[in-house]
Amino acid sequence: MKPPTSQESIPPERAPLELASGVLSWRRSPLLVGIVNVTPDSFSDGGRFLDPASAVERAVRLVEDGADLLDLGAESSRPGAEPVSAEEELRRLMPVLHALRPQVRVPLSVDTTKAAVARAALDSGADLVNDISGLRFDPQMLPLLAARRCGVVLMHMQGEPRTMQAAPHYDDVVEEVASWLERRLQELAAGGIAPGRVVLDPGIGFGKRLEDNLELLRNLGRLRRAGRPLLVGASRKAFLGRLLDEPVPDLRLEGDLAVAAWCRMARVEMVRVHDVRAARRMLLVLDALAAPGEEKEPPRARGA
Ligand code: HH2
């Protein structure tokens, strides 16, 4: 099969991600970011883990299943979702973070667009902030993250969750998303957030049509700017529902696994998934099948 990315765009060395607690290094397969949604309305698991005890149980289970990191979110970003207040987000998130931090050793990411929530989470042991607005929604977010040494997930979104799927439009989705990520990376650097702390994410499903999502996934290599690592979040999303003709998000696992395998081929550093166990097991088989020495081989030499 043709690799999903141009060989030229793969950096020979993948620089690790700098976190306050140390550095996060990459392996041949993507690291698995397990999703923990402490929300009543997330598109696939809303309401299931709203109670702190069940959210913590779920998170611990994801680590046992092979999650390399966890991403905790307390506000849904599904298309049409209404925003929640910082107070409500904190009320949902903090009991889970407090109970979970001593129980797991993996880095914890908090999925929020609000500086107040990010600050409280960082004070309570979170290692990364995953801001789906690309640090646009809250003007306090950039200075806050500049003052801390956490990791930052910088995601592209056209518009905002309430309306983003109404009429997304791009002339050249890959070029527009890539140049936005690059520009924003420079703005973050100018504001005091070193590029070495940043992961880039094309924001699959965030103001994008089916063909936009596919085009982005086909061109992951072109999205990698300044040698920064990539994170892809496609798990259970609506475009997979369309491809699989599957209206129930939980039943889109085959789509999730196909995207995770595709990401491995594109040398994506992190994939954000609901079904960690299945993804881990699938990647174990791919790792075993891969040519011995694959890791050391310079990417440019392969398949040339
Ligand atoms: N997708 C979702 C939420 N956060 N963060 C990043 N960096 N990338 C993504 O693709 C991404 C994300 C949507 O998925 P989910 O958390 O399951 O749903 P909801 O937003 O409804 O809680």
C-alpha cells in the first residue's frame, strides 16, 4: 500500500515533547491518548462517566488497557454543543483529577478552552493542556501556558462547536490547516510558548466535511510543521459513521482502527481514542509484522 504521506515531509528525527515532568518520547506506533469525558452530552459517551467515581474507574481501566496518556474533558465539543461555564467545568473535572492523579503514572491532559480550568488542572497535576480552539477562545490561555512548562495541544478548528458544521468551507483544506498551524505555532512562540512543548492537531471533524477530513488524513505529512509531533483524533466521529453507514458512534470501531493503523503508517506520534484496548492490540500486531530494524531505518530510504 502507498504510504499516506510524502516521505520528504517526515523528519529524520522526531523531537520529543517537553513537559514540566520530563520529556515524552515517541515509539514507532503512535502513543495512545485515552479519552475520558466527564460530561452529560459528549457525542459518543455523554453521561456515562459524569459521576466522578465512574470517570476515575474508566480512566484507570484505559491505562490498564494500554493508554500512554489520558485526556480529561468536562465540556463537550460535539457539533451544536452549548458552552458551559468555567465553574461547571471545574465542578465536573476537579474531583476526577484529584482522585486520579495519585492512581496513574501516565501524563494527564486536560481538554479545555478556558484558562481558569487549565490553571486549576495544572495546579492539580495535569501535564498537558489540549485546547481545541488553538488558544483563541480565552485571551488568558496563551499567557497562562507561557508561564507554565506544560505540553500544549494546538488544534485547528474552523468556527466554534455550536455552528462549525453548518457550512464549513475551504479552497485547499490541507494548505489552509497547515499554514494556520504554522502561523499559530509562531504566535505561540512569540508569546513565550516554546515550539518544543507543542503538538499539532488538524482537528478532524471540527468545521470539516467528510471530504475535508479524508483529505487531511491523506496528507498528514504536509501538516507536520517545524518538525512538531502530530496528534490525530478521529475516534467514533461522524465522518466514520458516514463511511460505515453506522449511526451509532460506539459501533464505529473498525473506522477507528483503520485510522489508527493509517496514522502508524504516517508516523503520527499520538492518536486520541475511546477504545484503547482494541487500538493497542491492533498496533501490537502491526509492530510485530513490521520489518525488523524498521525503527532505525531512515524513513527516506524506505520504499524509495
Ligand atoms: N476531538 C474531540 C474532543 N477533543 N481534542 C483534540 N486535540 N483533538 C480532537 O480531535 C478532539 C479533541 C471530540 O471527541 P470527544 O471528546 O469524544 O467528544 P465530545 O467533544 O463530544 O466530548
